[in-house]
Amino acid sequence: MNGPQLLEQYAGRLVTRAGACFLGERAVFRGLDLHAALKDMDWLELYLFGITGRRFTPQQMAVLQATWVYTSYPDARIWNNRVAALAGSARSTASLGIAAALAVSDARIYGGGSSLRAIEFLLEARLGMERGKPLAGLVAAALHGGYIYGFGRPLSAADERIEPMMALLREHNLDRGIHVELAFEVEKILVGRNPALRINYGALVAAVAADFGFSPLEYYLFRIPAFLAGMPPCYLEAADKPAGLLFPLPCRVMLYEGAVRRPWQGTTPKT
Amino acid sequence: MSEETIRTRIWQEEAEPDNAFAAASCHCHGYDVYGDLLAHASWIEYLFLLFRGEAPSAQQARLLEGLAIALANPGPRDAAVHAAMCGGVGGSTSASCLMAALAVGAGASGGAREVRLVMEDWLVRGTDLALWQSSLAAKPIAGPADVWPAPGHPAGFDPHGVRCTGPVLQTLAHLVEVGCGADLGCGSSLAWLQANRSSLESAAGLPLAMSGVAATALRDLGCTPAQGEMLHLLLRLPGAAVHALEQKEYGHKNFPFFQVELENDPGPAQGIGNCVEGGA
């Protein structure tokens, strides 16, 4: 069945296993009563259960929670945070600013886009090695423009989040996972080519997630709020100052490189 | 159970004979979109029709077109465009760049919320100059708890301005020229604003801003404050889009990251070797 017949089958109703609310009565979350079976879950555990349908050990939960904590930077210069802060400065609402900032976090050079590519690469590299392929060849094949997502960093070669995350992984005996070890092996190969291509936080967390059994899509969904905690302070501080004081830009900062000035010579009359 | 329905006065469709999920024809406020408007209406005329429900007069179309050009690109210094460029430099999705522009451009300082507030002021004050002057002289009052931050300056005026800028004056003059005259379908608020600008600016202690001109033009086009807010959001997106695309090409190394002066820096933590190195 396809086309209109398929659409007709789904028209006017929701067929779901995700959940539903029966207003005034109860709510079901992935087949369990939210206010009974799941009432004692913490929020992050529930979020992960919603994504994966699985439960994680207390040690894994501690690490997963830390993956967000360690990258919560309330620095309004960072591009996604800057959107939230500009919303505060322009007297927009906090939810508009933060929702847009989260959407902007799906970037190519950081955040969602690079994380997704990093876990995909690590999972594929592991499979390739299981099939007997040498890691150096897998790395060489994965290089795009001289780099691999998760290695190297836009504004700084070093990543201050690596050491505390590794310390936490060691504390919970989770530092020897196959993908974590693989990620550092990849780093050795890449640094031999270019010293700037050290492992970044995106690759390390992707490796942790892969060790915990996340698929790329599950990992992408998990990390959507990863930068969230840093955004409200940016919004609030900008909103607390007089409007327009966040990064005001004088005309002189624009370096024009376009066409010379010329008159408009339209060929069609206006309405 | 009977099928649930969506009520609309704007859009009417007839299904293809063999597919209930595909439209064979679409009518907008009674006009055949693909059989008539596509060939005979301009984008601006269609935009007016969508919002107002009637075809515009020639003057209304010219007024909306002028406003659309004036608003299309506030330039990279504008906070909404700046936000869109923040998406561009990181290679964020196109939609997120526009979301950023919308989120910031929605605000009550230079954004669509400010336009709406001005239009609401017009509804209350009309052309009563004394009422405008007394209201503008009063400190803006925060309403009951709201998701919108409390207004910090009189809506429609530039909180950091020194004098009414060239683009604002040129836009006001042009819109007055093309759009004024009640017998031609447009209101006369723009002409009143132009005639009383100096008095209003004196009362506000601030120069007129583009938001004030835009709000007044939207009033003269017959828009409600809610329609004006929505149109303002839409009409400013082209500039945000092209500047986001341009900065994506230039890349983050050519985009300001600014200096930071952290006032409560605890200094490097002990026991974590590389934590002093900063960055994104």
C-alpha cells in the first residue's frame, strides 16, 4: 500500500508506542505509567529512557550527566550562546533565544553536526577493524579536507574538557571502552599528520556514547541539550543590561569587499 | 466518530480526483492561486492579500513594497542579523540561522515586539499629539508578569540614537509619498508622523527609529498589531539569510569573537593540568 491509500490509513489518528496523555487521568511514557512506574526517575534518566528505551547503570548515568556539565559554558561570545544573549539584549523572550541557540548548536564545526559525524566515524572504524582493516587506512579513508570530525578544534588546539572527563571515566572504570581507546589511537595517527588534530571533547563523548551502546541517532538526540545550561546566564546577563549593549557594532567594523557604488537601473516598472 | 476539521477563511482546496491528499486547485481569499494570481499578481500584492484578505490598491501595494525594501536587510550590525551570522559561521543549519534571526528580531528593542507595541500605542493615542507627548514623556511601565522583558524605552524610538538617521528619514519620506491619502486605501498616520516627528522626538527624548516608521506604515496598510508584528518578522528575513550565507563562506576565523573581561574569575583550578587553556 502506498500513495493516498497509505496516507488515508494514518489520517485523523495517532498510532504510537511513544506515549500518550489521558487528561485528568494518567500519562503513559514508552509503555509505562509516568506517575507510577517512572515517578522516581531523575530527569536525565527519563530523557535517556525516552530516547533509547534502555536504563543505564549509576556509573554510566554519572558520566552521561557530566558530559553535559563539562561543556556548559556561559560565554556569550560562543556562537550558539551569542544567539541567546542577543535575544536578551534585544528584549526578546528567553525561550525564543534559547530555542534558537539550541537549534544553532547543530553546527558543522561544533555541536550536533560534528558529534554525529564523530560517533559515526568511530562506529565504522571499529567495524572496519573487526573486519581486519588497519586503523591507519581507515583514518586515511575518513579524512575530509585533512581532518576528521572530533579531532582538532575551531579556536584552540587543546581541549580543557578531555582531562576531567577522562578522570571521571577512570573513577567509574569506564575509561577502557573499545571506542574510547580507539578514539585515542585515532588521535595518535592524526597528530602524526598534523599536531593540531588532537582529540576534542566531541570525539571523546561520542566514543563514550558508542561504548554505552548509543546509535548515532540516539547520541544526536541525547546531546541536543548539551550546551543548554550555559545559555540562560548569557540571556539573563544581557537582559539585565540596557538594551543593545551586547556586542554593539559600529559601522567602521564592516570591511566592505563588494561591488562599487552604482545606480539602480531596473527594467521592470513597479506595481 | 466524525472527521475533525480545520476552519479557515483564507484557503480553499479541491482535491485531485484520484488523491484526497493532493490539491487540484487552491484559492486564497477567493482568488485562484495557480490559475490566476501566479500569472497576474506580484509577490507584494499576494502578500497583502494573504494578510488583509483583499487585493491591494496600487497605493497599498506600493506602500507595502516600499516597506518591504526598507526592512529587508537591516545589515550585519543589527542584532537579528548578527544572530543569523552566528549560525552561518559555525555551519549551522539554514533554518537555525533564520530561527536565530527570528528569535532576536522578535524583541521589544528594535524588533517585531516593538513594532507591535507602537501599533498598540496608535490604537490608543490616534493622532492626539498631546496624548502622544504625555505618554512618551512617561517612563515605560512594566505590565503584569509576561514572557517579554519590561520595555526600557518608548516604543518606536531609538534608545541609543542621537538624531533621526538618514535611512529612517528617507524611508518615512518615501512611504509618505507613495502611501498617503485615505481615499486611496491607505491610512494617513505616516503623514501625521512626518508632520509631528520633531514634537514626538522631543517628548520621547529620543529620535524616531525604523520600528516606529514600520509600525506606522503597517497601521496605514490596515494591519492589526498582531499582523504587523508577524509581517515585520517575515520582511526582515532576507537580509538575515544572505548575511548568514555570506559568513558561512568567510568562516569563523573572519568573524568577531570579541575580548572577554571576566569579573569573577577564580583562577586556574588545582590538579587539572590543561584547564587554563580556553576556547569554544
